[in-house]
Amino acid sequence: MTRRVTGQVLFAFVLLGMNTVYASQLLAMPLPFATGEPGPAFMPMLLCGFVYLAVLKILANEFRSPEPAPEVESALSAIPRLGIVGPLAAIALISLFVIVFFYAGYIVAAALYTFAIALFFNYEQSGSWGRSVLFALATSAVITVFGWLFFVKLFGLYLPMWEL
């Protein structure tokens, strides 16, 4: 039986190629922990490893899944005809994050960005505004605080705050 190449498989292969190009640049960086500290290559190496695992997971799921039925509902159950709005909203929110980060600093930008992304995707999945707002608030608080702790306390990096 011949399987049809799905968008997920194509996405996985594009992601694999892009990640390999990104990972090839790591060879020019010093090895992590060579001087006793994580160094600049530590996070990119973790990210590349995670992306390789994600590609394997995507491909395994796609090749193990049964053939889809011919009449599969294409619209989401909570929000019909989402179409291109989701990716455009994510791109707009990332752009706003960069702008707000520049003017208001990490805490404000990260809190607003993670709240908006979590709200969008939770509402898309559940269709319930109340539950989505509560989950987005919790997600925003946790990610913002842990992100700040990770970069400032663990790695000693400077994250701009609201500095006028």
C-alpha cells in the first residue's frame, strides 16, 4: 500500500534540513563546559537535539497513523474556518513581542506574549473564553518567571526591564 506524503511529513523534512544547517554552525563554537561553564553553544545544542527528537516523533506518528478517511472534517470544532488566521496571529504576536521587548523590557513583553499565545491556542482548542483566560494567565506567569530565572539567575545574563 502506498502512503501519501502529508504536510506533516514535508514539514518534518524541511525542519530537519533547517536544523541541520543551524547545527552545522555549532562546530565553530567552543564546546560547552570546556571551561567549566555552559558557554554560548550550550543552548543551541540543546535546541538542535530537541528539534531532531521532534522530527523523529513527527515522522513516527505520521507513518504509524492509519490512512485518513476521505471525508475528514477540515474545520476545527471550536473555531470554524480558522485557516490562515492562526499562523498570521502567531507572526503578529512575535513581531509585537520584539517591539514591546525593546521599549518595555523582558517582563512586560514576555508576559503579554505568552498570555496572548496561550489564550489564542487554548481558545482554539476549547472554545471557552473563561477557561482559556485562566489557563493563559497561569501559563504567562509561569513562563515569564521561569524564563527570567533561567537567563538572569542561572546564566547571569542581562534582560532589559522597564527602563525609560
